[in-house]
Amino acid sequence: MTGTGTPDAPVLVAGEALIDVIHSGDASREHPGGSPANVALGLARLGVPVAFLTALGRDGRGDAIAERLVRDGVDILPESWLLPATSSAEATLQPDGSAQYAFDIVWTLAETLELPAMRHIHVGSISAFLAPGADRIEHLVLTADDGVTVSVDPNIRADLVGDPHAARERFERLAARADLVKLSDEDAQFLYPERSEAGTGAALASGGAIVAVTRGAAGSLLVSGDTLVEVEPIHVDVADTVGAGDSYMAALLAWLLTGGLHRRPRTAEELAAAGAFAARAAAITVSRAGAEPPRSAELD
């Protein structure tokens, strides 16, 4: 069993950290990334204590990732240093600022883990589906103490999750334990092509979780029980969309943790406020290059 649920304990984020090699026209740049790493950074910048369990190499790229996270207060667990080389993703920017990815990633976790006390576990993205580490992520979630809340963001990479049916089953096992599920419209289409986005949100929320579905320039919708609200997007000049969903996830989680995330029905007003806060964080992120989530002062 893991965790305590103590209010002042950190959030444990478990998942991949990698280097984004971002290509735009004839130029390229390297930037620390990985969806869970971005969420960990986003939470820390919003003042949430964070411990991060990942898989890094003792190389220049691993050092760059660690330096960025530690600088903003993320506690990288020592078991994270176990790879021969740090993973990477080649991201090619499209004219609309969106990115297409090609991954060079190894995902595993240390055999023996000394985890801190925690109030919440966040998992998702590649690390929730890619062997051999995905089984460890699932075990971490399903053996967490009852007092520890859980959030899941599948952030599907179709070329890495393997069999779609198996991926859906794994996601549903994680979602069944989750208090907060966030997915994009593309995730919803991959996992539940037969359903509308609202239908997917309602189905996942029927177990008691808060569910958020992000829809890019169309905004987002949030569901709790029978209550559904739509949140309008915030229109900004887009530099690129790298990390936008992760900033939304971090801000949504930070907002909801302030009032406690244990399952209970949320009002439309609560959902709208949480969604608006998350939308502001995502808008700030897309207005600048790279996955750079906002700090608290930018959202005051």
C-alpha cells in the first residue's frame, strides 16, 4: 500500500520525462518535456509540493530535465536515475502551432521503490501504457491507500499504446480508481469512437470521478455526476500547443486539491471555476514557445 492522504503531504507524479527535440522550419531546439514531467512542473509552479518518480539517464539530457524541475521545487526521487540514456521525442510543429511526435523512449521503473507519504497520485500518458513500466504504474495506483486521491490523463499516443482494446481496458482500470480524469477530444475519440465527447465524460463520471474533456480551440467540458458544464476557450496568439494539455491538467488538479479531491458531487459553479482556471493556464502556455506552464502570479 502507498500513501497516507495527509493534506500537507506532496502530490506524487509518476511517469515519463524526456527531451522534446522541436523542429520548426529549418530550425530545431531541445526542451525538457514529457507529459507527467510537465504536470509536475506545472503543479510546483502553482505552489503544490510535488515528488516525481520517473526514468532518467545520467547524461546531459537527464541533467537538463532535472535542473529545470528542481529549480522550481520538484523533488525527483532518487530511484528515477536508472536508464543508460534519457528518452526523447522529435516534435515537428505544424503551421497551426500543433505538433506531430516521433518517440525514442524506454519506460521502466526501479524494482525497489522507497516512496514518500503522499496525498495524491497523478499518472498518465505513455508511462501508463508502455511496457514494462505500465504494469508498475497500474500497481502503484491500485494499491494506494484509500485516503490517497488519484488523477489520470491518458494523453494517448496511438503508435505507442499497442492494441487499442487492451489500452482501453488498462485505462478503465486506472479510471475506476481515479477521483479526476482528464482527457482530450483525441483521447476520447481513440478510446470511445462510438460515443460523443459529452457521452464519454458522462460515462466516466458515473463512477464518481470529476471528468474533464479538453477540445483545443473549442474549449473544454467538465462533468461531475449529472452536472455538465462547458468552458469557453481563451483566445490568444498561439506560439505552439506543446504542453497545453499538461498545463490544463496541472492547474485543474491544483484548483481542485485546495478543496479536497475526494469523490463528491460538484456544482456547476465549482466546475466552471475550476475549468476557467485551467483554461487560463493553458492559454498562457500556448502563447509562448515550449511547454512552459504558468506560475501562480501569472494567474492572480
